Amino acid sequence: MALVVISAGLSTPASAKGAQLGVQGGFGGDLDWYIGARAEFETARIFKNARMVADFDYFFPGGNFNYYEFDLNYLWPLTTFAENSDSNLYAGAGLNVGRGKPDGGDSNWQMGMNVLGGFSYDLSDRSAFVEGGYTFFSDYDQWHVGTGFLF
């Protein structure tokens, strides 16, 4: 929640889509299926045309292990598909903080880095996205593929 508040203070709306909230889900390597929440903000003051993304994902691994993570990423558009549209391919990078805890054991917090890429599709005042990425420099290194919807 603190990441969202800090991000909102840094953002400068460059369009009607200055900030968007949404849901996401997908499959993440060794940790199986996940669902989460996502917030995207314009960051014209920091990086031209970039968006800041803060998200939370809860994973459903098999067995007696619990895992969730927080991410703070920047996304840069690579190609815009239509004039006056936000539909584009993008690349991104950022930070990951994950917490794993076996049932009856001690929790383990880890920090890592993310690299990711995806496609966002402009739906007027909403958008959908498909994204893939990899988290590394963490005990919870893993790839993920997911999709989501922003409103």
C-alpha cells in the first residue's frame, strides 16, 4: 500500500489514463498459479512515456508452502500500434520483494530484480495486457506469464 501512495505522489498524468487500477493473474514457474492487484501510473517527470507499476501477487503452490510478492516496475513502450492509442509492446524492469513461508516454519523475505515484456491493448478508458517476465537475484527466482485488465 505504501508503494501505491508513494507512486501516486510521483506521477504526473499525461493523459486521461494518469492512473489505472486492475487485476491480474497467471502462472509463475515453480510457484504455480497466482492472482493479484495492479496499479499503473504515468511518470512523465521521471521517464518520458514510461509507466510505473506497483503490484501484489499471491501464489498457490502445492503442498505446505505460502508465497506472495510485491513488485515495483517501470514499463517503456517499444512500439505504438495506432495513432492516438495506448496499445503497444513494452519492456520493463524493476524490484521484487517476496515472502515464502512453509507451514510451521519461519518466513523468508527475499529481494530480487525483474525483467519483463508484454503487450497492452487500449480499450478506450480501460486496457488489457499480456505479460511475461523473470525474477532473479532472489531465492525465489522464477519466470511468469500472465494477463490482466486495468480500469
